[in-house]
Amino acid sequence: MALERRLSRAMFGATEVVELRQMCFTPGRVFEPGKYITGDLPDVAFTMGLVEKLPPVRGKSEDIANATEEE
């Protein structure tokens, strides 16, 4: 028997970046796996347990900003 993992949008900040682990289908849109701002995802993604917090980032903030600009 599989364990069910239910989360709530309230566990995340409104502007926090989270990872969607699986595709999420809604009547109006299909969300591909990837990184999203919490407010951009539908509630069903959270209640189905498809969303995870990203691990903390190591390093100086200016190093991280430079790395994302180069991608």
C-alpha cells in the first residue's frame, strides 16, 4: 500500500520557488515538471503531493545570481 502525501499551499510562502515533480493536468492548463513560484501552481498540485520544497542553496548570493544569468 502506497503512502499518500498531502501538502497544503499554506506550507509555502506566496513567492517561494518550489519544484513540481510530476505533470499536473488542470482543465485550463498542463503544468510540466520543473520550478515554479508557489502562486503560479493550482491547489490540486499541492493536495496531490506533487510539489516539494527546493533544498537550501549553498554559496554567496552573488555567485548564485551570476550562475542563473549564464544559463
